[in-house]
Amino acid sequence: MAVWLVTIERVVGVEPYELTNGSHIIGRDKSCDLVIREPSISCRHARIGVSNHGGLLLEDLKSKNGTYVGPERVTMPRRLADGDQIRLGSVVITFRVPQPPGATETSPGPGGATTGRS
């Protein structure tokens, strides 16, 4: 199962990062799996764990500026879902799960109705 973190705000030069099974540390330190060199990011800010059965958990590593999913601060491991907006300090990233080939994506149509799209 491939899942991705896609940077959407404030970080220049950070490419989408593929999450594989195991633990992924996000932070400023060069030993981190995903390095984001922003002053509001702690050296070891957060961890995303990916299990063999597809579970994904986000955990704050006692960062100074906090880890949030949407408006909610992460105070204990939290399950991630496709499209979640994750804020680490002042950096916002989007968590995405790629659609399998041939899958349809539902998008809003006129008046807020949803339509299938290939």
C-alpha cells in the first residue's frame, strides 16, 4: 500500500514523501526520515507509523509547537485518513492515499451534488 505526504504550504523544495511500512520520523534533524528545515519544526517533531495491515498513526514527539490534524492538537497517537491536513508548527501538509488504477474519484458537482469521475 502506497501512501503519501504532500506539502502544500510554506515549504520550498520538499518533494512528496512516500510512506512505507514502519516508522517515519518528521523533523529538522538530518537523521529524520522526512527532513523539513523550518524554524517552527522541532528536531524530532512527529512520527507516522504504517502497519502491515494499512493502519496509519500520527504521534507528536513532544514538539515545542505542536502537531495538529485540522484544528485538533495531537496529544496521543491518532489514526490518519486520506485528505487529512496535518500542521507541524507553521507547516501544513496533506496526507494522501493514491487511488488504485481504474478507481473513480467523487467530486462535487453543480449545487454540491457528487459525481463519479474516472
